[in-house]
Amino acid sequence: MTTPDSDAFGRVLEAGYARLPERFYARVRPTPVVGPRLLAWNEALAAELGLRTDALDPRALAELVTGNALPAGAEAIATVYAGHQFGQFVPQLGDGRAILLGELRDRAGRPREIQLKGSGPTPFSRAGDGRAALGPVLREYLVSEAMHALGIPSTRTLAAAATGESVLRERALPGAVLARVASTHVRVGTFEYFAARNDRAALDALCGHVLHRLYPHLVDSPRPALGLLETLIERQAGLVAQWMAVGFVHGVMNTDNTSVAGETIDYGPCAFLDAYDPATVFSSIDRFGRYAYANQPHAAHWNLARFAETLLPLIDPDVQRAADLANQALARFESLFETRRLALWRRKLGLAVPLEGDAELAGDWLALLAANGADFTVAFRSLARALPERAADAAAAPGIHPGDLLADAGAFDPWMRRWHARLALEPTTAVARAQAMDLVNPALIPRNHRIEQAIVAAESGDFSQFTALARSLARPFAEPSGPFADLALPPQPQERVRRTFCGT
């Protein structure tokens, strides 16, 4: 039986989403587990949240992370939502293995929700067990925290804990629970749920909740719902551009996995590119490449159109006027995305001043990578070693030269001459340029094969690889050294992970 509320967090949670009408969620407590054991505690995030970081009792924390105990003030709920999954509308989904405990204000005054993922069945589990296996929990911990370190908006992971129980997937696997932190867990699919039921009162309440918590500057605007749509269009355009710039493939960009905070959420079959190929698909359930790397901006735009449809009654009482305003907002997505993406390509190429022809220069570099099977991350990182002031002096530019990464070694030189000529038009100094490039082209990403190796080891009780990877990924722009140097290396052909799975 779940124990009474605990003050082990050192903070009292607020109800937050649970203040909305009860048709927004179901009240459900986590299902107790037999052997809670703390696996990882994110001290940096805990400090950011104002949680107790000194004299921690791992046993008490394990009880909280697994849901055997609840933090003081928690009102445990599972939220309901709908969603378009691979383009098909499902009128009711919901938190089938996650329970929202409540929220608090972090040290910067921002609202942050705390949710337990893998904490047992809910009324929305649809015959599932409500549990999570150790592997997906560790994957989400590593990738979500890596995304944060890369400067990409994301949900965060506060902690992971083992349950001491097995979950049955293709085989019996050790169970675990993830403590996830987000600005909000409201999704486009949450709005879709109430729009499908023509529940105008619920849409009003939901829109008001999101605006007051995340976008208070829009509350008194002439059209708050339109402002919400426009803001999310801007945030999603920027978010997906950032994904593309680091080679991230989300894998399941359904509307129920699209946060209205503009944060990356739900790290299921996600992965990062090794060899650059814009058609790359990792997810085992994405059989037709709907969410391939290159299709992600199109998927985001489509999801935003579904969001706009839910907001029409709130934008304007005149249906045609509402549709016209929503379409005008949606029409800006492509230019917003392309502008943000090109700005990121410029930074990755060491270009500070926008000039005509930069898009072609970046596109031709990517085409070279694709034609030669070059590793996306290593190739961009290596460009700082081929800057004009360093290319002639190998001693001043140790490391891999980009030309060495291409199967056709001579193919790099013509492009490099164009790039060097473009760099000659830049006002920045050589040192500043190299430093700036190394601050936007990561040396380290959560490599698919390294994550899998860490998971396999952890399933056998060895968490050393997970710990080493988590610590290294916290500093993605620093060259890993010593025993961690090989974490930056691309996989050998036999190590490549070509398929990833949701874990449910």
C-alpha cells in the first residue's frame, strides 16, 4: 500500500493541472513496487527546482521516484488526451503509464510539473501494464539530459529508480520508473480530445490554463488563442530546426507527442544520425518513413494545423474569420523554420554575417556528406580543423580532417575552396571563429550504439557505462578525453543501431 505523503523532496507540490475540472484527468495513485532502488538522481536539476540536495536519503528518494510514497502536496492524476498517430485520429488516449504528481516553481519562478513514468496502470492504459522497462527509462534519461545540454528545449529527467520487479515485453526485463520534469505535459492531443467532443467550456479552460502558466503576456491580448497558436508555431519551427542541426530523429511525432510548451517530449524510438542520410528512419513502427529525419518539419507543420483546428472556436466566433486568421499564422511556419535552420547552418559553418548563397553552400556540404556516407556529427565538428588559417598547419589543428571522412577524398577540396572564399568575407578573427564553431558543433552526442551498450550492461547490473555516458553528455561541446575519448567515435559497421523501439 502506498505510504503517506513524504517531505523527502523538501518542497510541497501544488495541484496545478489537478485544479481543472475532473473530466480532464483521472485520480489514480501509483502502484507500489516491491524493491525500489535509486539508480540516478539529477542533482543539478534538483538544485534548479529547489529540491533538497544535501543529506539525501537514497532509500526515501527511491520510494518517491517509484511512487511507493508521494511528495507532500501531491495530487496524483493521469491526464486524458486524444491524438493523431501516424496521421490516424484516435479519439481517446491518455497517460497509460504516467502519473502527474503536481507542480512547483523553480528558482527562476517558472512552473515545472513532476510526473512519474512507468508507475503502474491507469484508466487510460488500454490493457497495458502501465510499467516501464529499464532500457527505455535509461534511454530517456540520457537523451533528454543530452538535449538540454545541447541547448535544445526538452523535458528533463530528475531521477530513475529500479522497481525490483520484471516487466514482460518480448522477454522479461527489469522494471524501472522515470521522474520526468516539464513546463507542462499538455499536448496538442489534449486540445484535440475536447475539440472532438465539441466541449467549448473545456477548451476555454485548457487554453486559459496554458496561457496563465506559460504565456501570461498573451492573456490580455485581443485574441489570446490566436496568440497561443502563433507562439507555438514559432517555438515548434525553432525546435525542429534545432533537432535537424544536431541530427536528431524523434521517431513518433504524433500530435499526442507535441507539447504546447515547445519542448521535446516523449523519447521513445528516438535516435541521432550516424552517417548522414536525410531519409533515415529509426522507429520500428514507422514503416513508411512519415517521421524520417527530413520529414520532421513537414510533420510539425501538419501537427500545428491540427492544433489550429481545435482553437478555431476560441479565435473568432465567425468560423471563416477564425480559419483565415489560423491559416495566415500557419503560412508563416515554413519561412520561420527555414530562417532558423539556415541561421544554425551558418553558425555550424563558422559564418556570422548572412550573405546570399549561404543556403546553397550548406546544402552542398550536406549533399557531400550524404553521397560519401560521412558521419554527421564528426564531419561538422571536423570543419574547425579545416579553417583557412589552420588547414595548412596540421600541428595547429589536431584531429580528423573533414576530407578524410569522405569516401571520395578529392570531393572535399572544391567545396572547401568555396567555403574558404566565403569565410574571407567574414569580419571575425580566426580564433573567435574556431571557438564559435566548437560551441555549436558538438563533439559528443548520445550515440545509439553507446546507449544500447549501456542498457545491455545495466540489465545485467552494471551501471558504470550509463554513469560515464551521463556525465560525459553533460558537456557535449568539450572533447572527451582519457577513458571517455571513444564515446565520441562513430560506430563500427557491426555496431550501428538501425531500429529503435517505443518500449511499451
